[in-house]
Amino acid sequence: MEEFNENEPLVIMTGPGMLQNGKSWELFEKWCEDDKNGVIFTGYSVEGTLAKTVIDKPSEIGSQRLNMSVDVISFSAHCDFKQTSYFIK
């Protein structure tokens, strides 16, 4: 995984995959214990997935503390570039 400068603000948009695997899972695992970090879920998460567990805001995920902020917002996957850019701003 590419390294990031942890002293600079950073926003990463990635497909959640319900946090089951891939970059979203790797980043979540790396950053979940730090309260300066946050995750925003942009839609439905299936019961039994890590994403759904995180949305329920337990104090721990496995052996790690969940200190990052957790938010859920409604966001359509059918937005175009202009709409997505407006949303981010």
C-alpha cells in the first residue's frame, strides 16, 4: 500500500466493499484507533459485514479500539462528476 504523510489532511474515496477486503479494509484497519480519523459510509451496508458492524459503533472491532468518527450519509451511486464534485465541496 502506498504510504501517506500522516501529518497532512487527507480524504480518500474508495468503494467500501462493505469493508470486507481491499484498500478500504486496509485503511480502516490502519486508522480506526486514531480519533483524528473518520469514516463516512454512503449507502446501505449488509448485515454481517464489517461496515454494518462499524455503523453500529461498537467500542472495539476485533482486537482494535474504534476511536475514529463514524457517519452515514445518503449518497447516490448515480451521480456524475459535477454532482460528486459539488457534494465534496
